[in-house]
Amino acid sequence: MISLVLTRYSDDIFAVLGLSMIICGILEYFTSYIMEKLFNARWWDYSNEKFNINGRICLETLILFGIAGIVITKFLNPFFIKGIEQIPSDTLNVLSWILFVILFIDVIVSLNVMNKIKDISFEIGREFKDNTEEISKRVRNTIQEKSLLYRRILEAFPQAFATKVKQSKEKIIQAAADLKSNVIEAKDRTIENINIARYNTINNMYQFKERAVYGVNSFKEKASNKFENIKTSKSLNYYANSNKENKKKNRKHIKHK
């Protein structure tokens, strides 16, 4: 990126210094972030250095990147460009493809190795949950027993595996805590649902009882009213009949007289 972007500024040392620090800082930060997300490990950590940002980049390394940018644009690029210009174009194309294939194979093999290392760390971390030192030792020993490619990564990033082990352990602990939390939450929800159902049942029974009592009282009141109406009707009929009889007697008495 320095060669592609900053060659035009090669005459201005301070511009190259500042822009190299910015470009390399951005690249290093996002490389650290992406690799951590992909492989669940912090491959380098500047947390103990002054003027660091989230432990991913720090001022000391950025200054070194800036100085390297000056060396690349002022000295290395002109030297290599002179040599490249003397190579025939056909040969240069062949060399470019060879280098591209080598780089591509290197990336694929490295990704495959790091994925396997991640699996090794997680499996050992799950086996020895409470002993970080033992986990780290087992991971290193397992990697040492494998091919040169595995040992090369172990040598290049010695601190990454302690972080990987720690994160694997934390991941297991977090999964257990989440499971426990989910169980407790499910239990609380079940108890709450039972209490709600219980309250609703009691409330429904109480309402049913009130409706039943109201219905019985209503029926009793209607029956009582009906009974009173019948009683009143009988009394009226009785009085009516008595009046008729009295009138009849009176007429007979008058007639007799």
C-alpha cells in the first residue's frame, strides 16, 4: 500500500512519514480486528504500551511504520524498480504469476492451519475448563507435535495462544452462564405463567360463583314475585267471589221481602 499510494510523495519525507503511519495504522487495526473475529484470538496486543488504541495499534509501532515508509519510497523502491525495468516483460509476467500463486497458496494454507489451531484450542479448553495454564501447555504441546507450518505460527505469535486459550475458556464459561441464565429465565417465566393461570382460574371461579349466586337470587326473586302475584290474584278472586255471593244473597233477600 505504501508503494502504491505514497510513491508520488517520495520527495516529501514528512508527508511520507505521516501518511505511512496513517495507512499502516488503519491496516494493522482492522487486520487485528478481523483476525480476532475469524480465529477467536488476539494475535498481537499493545495494551501494555503507551498511547495504544484498544491494544491493536500503538504510537511506537506507528513511528516505526512511518520510518519504514520513508525507507521503502526513498531507497528500496527505486533500487528494485531499476532491477525490474531490466527484466524482459514476458519473464516479468511469468515471475508475477509465480509469485501470485505462491502468495495464494500461502494464504490458503495459513488460514487452514489457523482454523485447525482454533479447533484444537477450543477442544482442549473444553476438556480443562478451570486450568488456564494447563490448557495453554496442552495447546502448545499439541501444536509442537504437528508439522513445521503449525510450529511456525506458534513461533511467530507466541502470545496469541494464551489469548486464544483464555478466550476459549471464557467462551465456554459464557455459554454455561448463558445456559444457566436461560434456565433461570425459563423457570421464572414458568412460575409467572403458573401464577397468572392460577390467578385467572381463581378469578374465573369467583366470577362464576358471583354469576351463579346472582342467578339464584334472581331466580328466587322472580319466583317470589310470581308467587306474590299468584297469591294476590287468588285473594282478588276470593274477594270477587265473596262480593258476588253477597250481592246474590242481597238480591234474594230483597226479592224475598
